[in-house]
Amino acid sequence: MTTLLALPYWQETGIKLGLALAIIPTTSLILVYLFLFKMMAFMQSRLGPNDTGPYGTLQLIAEAIKFLQKEDIHPAQADRRVFRMAPVVVLASTFLLYVVLPAGPDAVVQNLDTGVFYAMAVSSISVLGILMAGWSSANKYALLGGLRAAGQLIAYELPLILAVMGVVIQAETLNLQGIVEAQATGEIFGFGGIGNPFILTQFLAFLIFMIAAQAELTQTPFDMPVAETELVGGFHIEYTGFRFLLFFMAEFGTAFAFAALASVMFLGGWWIPGFDVDDNILNVLGPGVMLGKILLIAFFIFWVRFTYPRLREDQLQKFAWKVLIPLALVNIVLTGIFKVVF
Amino acid sequence: MPQLPGLIKGLGVTAKTAGRTLFPKRGWKTLIPAPQKGAVTVQYPHEKEAPPERARGVIALHEENCTACMLCSRSCPDWCIYIEGHKVKAPPRREGGKPRTVNMLDRFDIDYALCMYCGICVEVCPFDALFWTPEYEYSEPRIADLLHDKDRLGEWMDTVPDFLDYEPGSEQKVRKVPR
């Protein structure tokens, strides 16, 4: 990898930190506006927010300002310190996810050798935050929501990781940049024009990854933890104002990050056919390509979200343990066999 | 996987609805997104929907018919009707008769912050003083302004629609709205 600019460590870190602070709220803004507001509205034959700014683009800013004005309320029985920490823990897991997401040969906060492992480990910290929120709220619905979230996220962490294993075996590396490179230099039956995006060879893993990510993000067919009709909002029932905003931002920031992970591991990441893998121009074009792929993946996530009704708790667990995990194991075995044979 | 065709069909339904909403035009114009035309919702402050003829929007009071009998006030489940009146002497009906006592209405308020639009007061009024009108735009920034006094309630009388004809063969006479 070539280095674009030679800066002292602290300057580089400062720039990266500032970028991350600007990018993460923007990502959730984009997802909420494009999909939650507009696409959902069109799928229900209505217009969505339309009056705030051109085509309602500033609606979310208005909502954020509204949340900032609200009073910060703690329930009398709540465990105050844990109650205050919970949204921060959830948002921290989102921020940590962005550390390894690559958007170009050098456009990455930290290029870790164990990138995939790190991303999977860090994404499961949010379970802890959700459980903290549910437990400390001193509310039976919040507790039920927190416990459901814990059960669900643990059940779906497994197929998620097992699905990623297939990609890792094929790419022979845990490094996310290495995975992009492996796809860029790969060949489909001797034809290397578009590289070898792993969605072709690992289609089963891609499906399992997307389903498990849907559950991990608690999006609708798997949204028992927040089930507003039975749990009136689940773990964030007692949160108001800015703390609720943190949960909200974390939800969509994580959705964006998971879409980015999927596009890195299955769609070829930032690489554009016809360029060298470490071409400097990809640092500029890469983020755009990544954004397009992320929006495509996010479109599928939210399409599924707006189409299906909620599963029951037992159906959810059955689906994870009886269908997804065996399938993921089969995928690992098949990938291993093909890796050894070819 | 017997559920799979249904799941895919569901995705198709939502996608088709989104497409129809975003691209409602036919022919070559299909490519121009026009969600304003495709959406089935009425964009309320910009365009208004005509309410149904017998919609329960607001209650109008025909003050001359009211005798301050308090029936509406007593039957109101929310106790949102406030009536005050006093008795006055009126000239006798026939020559040489005794002077009558008549109830005069001083105050007739309906608090629309409390009203639940059940219509019991309109049903129970024996003197045809209360009527439904389909007007619905009377929200206020201050909740106290939702208390409509008898002048305000009287203004609504202009918007009361005529009663609909009964079905053919009915022997009942259609009620008339006092104008």
C-alpha cells in the first residue's frame, strides 16, 4: 500500500477522528431519509415528509433539534449510572465498527490484520448496551425487550460469524483490505475483468449474512426487542431526548456499517474493474463506489423490513438454530472442500 | 421451504406499490418520477378533502330554539356543555291571559377540548337547537380558545347542511334546519 501523505501520527489521527465524527451521523441521516422516510412512504403509497426543505430533506435535522429540546428524564427507580451509560455503549460499538471499514486502498481509519474478527467482536458490544438499558430502566417492558434482544443477538451472532468464515476461507485472510484485494485479483473461470466478487461463489453465505444482519440490526422481521405493539418500544421505552437520539443514530449507523461490511466481503468493496488494486485514484473514487454498493445493500435490508410482519420469539430462535446455523456450517465445509480440491 | 413463494410475492407487492407511487405516469413519461400524483394520500394543508355530508365536525347552536332546558348538558358524558339562564316574564299568548315565564339563555358554551363528538346532545335536544356541521378547521394555539361561546356556536349555523331525504316510501317528514 502506498501512503498518500506523510503526516505525523497525531495529525493523521485527528483528521480520521474528525472524519468519523462527521461521517457517522451523516450515514444514519442518509439511510433514514432515503429509506425510512421516502422509500417506506412510497411502498405505502404516500409521500413521506415533504415540507421541511426541498423534498423534506431537512426533516431529520428538525427531528434532531426536537429531540435536543426534550427534557432528560430518569425513572425514579432507575439505576442512574448504568441508565446513562447504556446509549453511549451502543453508540460506541457503532463507532468502533467504522474503524476497520475500508473505502479505498488507504482510506481506512486502521487497517487491522484481524479486521473481520474485530468487526464481529465489536458489533456484539451493542448487545451489552441494550441489556444495560433494559435492566437499568426499572421497567418490565424494557427488561423483557432487553432480554429478548440478548437472546436474539446471541442466536444470530453465530450464523453471522459462520457465514463470514466462508469468505475468510476463500480469501485466506482476515484483513478486510486483503479480502477486497482477493476479490479484485480473483478470476471467474480464467476471466479476470471484473475480478471475482464473492457473492458469486459464496451466495449462500451472502444470504445467511444478510438474514443474520437483519436480526442483528433488529430490523422488522426480527424486531422482537423493540416490538412496539407488545413491548411498547422495548429497551428504549424510558429514554427521552438526546439519549433516545443516540440509540436511534446507533441503529442506523450500524445498519450502514453492516451494509458496508457486506459490500466489502461480497460485492468487491471499493475496487473498480480496470484499475490496479493500489491505484491512488481509488482513494478518491473508492468512497463513491462503496456508497453506491452500501445503498444497494441497505435498500434490500429496508425492503425486507417494510415488507414482512414480525416473527414470533420461538420462530425466530428455531430459524436461527435449525436453519441458518446448519446451512452456514454446510457452507464452511463446502468452501473448505473446494479450497482444497482447486 | 413452502413459505418461499409467498415471501417473494410479498417483496414484489411492496416493490410494485413503490414503483406505482414514484412513477405513476404511463408511456415514455414513466421515467419522470411524480410521487405527488402517485400517492393516494391527500396533502392536507395544501389540498382539502370534502368531508362526507353528515360528518361530525362541530356542533352548531340555533340560539332562538334553545330553552335552557339543560337536557344536553345533563346527558353529556364529558360534562363539556355549560348552560346558564334566567327567567323573564313574557306577554300572554292569548288576550287576557296570564303572563308567561320564559327561560332566557345567558350562556351556552361547549368546550371542544373535552368534547368527544358522541352527538348525544344533538340527539337529545327536543327543540331542534343543536346541529352537526361538517366543518373541522377550528383548532387553536391556546386550549382555552377551544371553548366556543353561544355566538361562536351560532356562527356555525351557516354551515349546517340540509337534512338528506329519507328513503322513498317513508312517511316521516324530513326535518328542516332553521335558518
